[in-house]
Amino acid sequence: MKKVLIVILVAFIIIQFFPIDKTNPEPTPGMDFLKIKNTQPEIAKIIKTSCYDCHSSETKYPWYSNVAPFSWMLKNHIDEGRKELNFSTFAIYPAKDQAHKLQECIEMIEKKEMPLESYFIGHQDAKLSDEQRKILIDYFKREKTETERKMFY
């Protein structure tokens, strides 16, 4: 048993030499969702607090992002989140894709699938109240309708 613990400890120490890349992509002025949609400050605050760490180029890495293998899982979540939706580059999506992304936001919030439960471990402030969920759902519905309206004019 002692040898097994030593092997595990040595392996844990070795994997610390393989850190994740915590470099955020350079911001692209005029591409950010909150700016192009001229989002009200109260709503923008909710979105920034609950969504932007995984769905933008403005990730704030917590202390455990320095500890492998947790850092690897975190980086994977962030990469997947940005791949699905990146608020920092929202303007580059064609209008049809923007509307689709907004619909996905609505559905994920309604089903309480976003933010992820695991995200709350280090980010209690990201938990959405029922009132905040309603605010975001209504907001994303309005923005989706506005985006679709512009597609036809």
C-alpha cells in the first residue's frame, strides 16, 4: 500500500509539469455580444458572471487551474464552451447562426443545463436565481426575434 501511495504521489508531482495554456485570445473590438447588442448593464452583469468564463475570450482562471489534472478538465470545458458559443466573437456569426445560438441559450437556461453545476464549486455567484433565469430568457428571446427580423430586411 505504501508503494502505491508513493507512485501516486510521484505521478501527481510529475503531471504538474504539464500546465494548461491560460492565454486568452486577443479581444476583437466590435465583435463582443454585449457591445453589439447594447446590453443593459444589469443583464450584462448576469451574463458576464454566469457565462463569460467559458463562453468568451475573457476567462478568469481560478486557483485550481494551476493543479493538474483539474486544470486539464477545466481547460477542456473552456475550449468546448468557446467552440459552442463565444460571446467575444459573436458578431462574426452569420445572423442565422446568431439566432440559433440565442435559441440554444434560451433552451439551456430553461432546462437549467447552464451554467454547469460543476462551475458552481468555485463560483457561487454564477448560480442563477429563478428571477435571473427569467430575465436572461426574456432578453435572449428579444434578441433572437430582433436578429431574425433583421435577416429578412
